[in-house]
Amino acid sequence: MRRTWRPGSQIDFFISYRSDASRHATWASEIVEGAGFSTAVQVKDFRPDDDFARLIDEALRSCSWLLALLTPSYFSSMWCRDEWEEASLRGKLITAQLEPCGLDEAWSELVDVDLVGLDADPAGAALLQVVRSKPLPWGGRAPRIASAERVQEMSRNPPWRDRAEIAHNPQTRPGIDIGPGASHEARKIAQRRFERGDF
């Protein structure tokens, strides 16, 4: 039986997705968990009264890999953008394209597995092949870590779309407490948002 992830527990894969892809996130978590790995996914593990910023912070710190499920709407979410950037800096980003996202060549090279147009069974097999190829803390090859300069360069020319949608949708403008009790990760995310003018 699946155990709900809560802060303080290590996890193999934290699944990052936009809210309109929650059905895909549930599917991906079941595929990954069926192969014996643990996951954290908002649709299953976050409660309505949770502090989402804190849980995302904890999940990013606790996971071995972040699995980003790419849809066109993924790139208009500040949550998703922050998760992508933080995982890139930590060298633990895996990307799966679920729908055509119109990525240019430089960005499309960062897609680990393209599931566009695949039926459920071959899509699940392709996803598992990528997941199983990634090292977990107890062994395997070292992950490729993106330099801070590389992440900043990518952020200056990103596929993130629809800034107007971000500005006018309160769900994509979550407040982050950057007071004395805020975590180091929350402060870094808030600082990046400030520098980009996302507040």
C-alpha cells in the first residue's frame, strides 16, 4: 500500500506538473511507484491546508530526482519554473514531454523522453526506461549539474509563456514568506522572482 509522502521522508522522484495535468501526474506516479520507486506528487500528497511553498521546498531537498511533466501550460507557471530551475542547479532534473510544447532546439535537447502521441503502455515503458537509467543515492553514475550561469542564461531566453496569465492568475502568483523563519530555498526562489519582476 502506498505511503503518503510528508516532509522529513526521503523520496526517489518528486513529480512537477501544472495543475491541469494532474491526471498525467497520477498516471506517472503510478507507473514509477509500480516499479518500486517512491514519489511525491501534489495531487496525492499535498493537503488543502498545507503550506505549499514549504512542501515544495522540502520535496526538492528530499528527492533524488525531479520529474517534470511538460505541457504547454507548464511553462506559464512560476511554481513549475522555480522547480525546474532549482532541480537544474542541483543536477537532478528529468523531463518528460506529454504534449507538443513548441520548444526550440536548445530546449528540446533537455527533454529526456518524448511521450507525445504514444499510447499508455508504450508511454509507460518509455518513462520507466528513463527513470531506471537515473542513479539513486546508493550508487550509479554522477548526475549532470547545470551551472548557475547556464540556468541564468536559459532563464533569459526561456520557453516560459504567457506572463500576462501569470500576472493575473492568483494561483500562479503564490506568496512566499521571506521573513526570518523562511528557509534558505524559499529565500532563493523569492529572490529570483524579485529579480525577474514576477512579484
